[in-house]
Amino acid sequence: MDYVSALVPPVVMAVFFIALVVTIVKSQGGSNKAKEDAAVDAVVARAEAAQQKRNP
């Protein structure tokens, strides 16, 4: 029974890791892509504006 208790944690971590990767892959693109791209563009624009204010 020691081998079972030794194998359970790695198997559980592998299952959670696979679920995480699947979730990340599924969330890429689709209807969320435009919303995520707009959010990133807004952050980049703010950062560029702040940098231009500091360096006239």
C-alpha cells in the first residue's frame, strides 16, 4: 500500500495541471479574444502615455 500513497500526489498534480492547460487553451480566442485584446491595448496605451509625460 505504500506505493499507492506514494503515487497519489503526483497523479493528482498531473490531473490538475492537465485541467489547467485545457482551461487556458479553451479560453484563448473566441468571443473573449476581442475583449482581452482591448484590455491589453488599453493598458499599453496608458503606459505609453505615462512614459511620454515623463520624457517630454
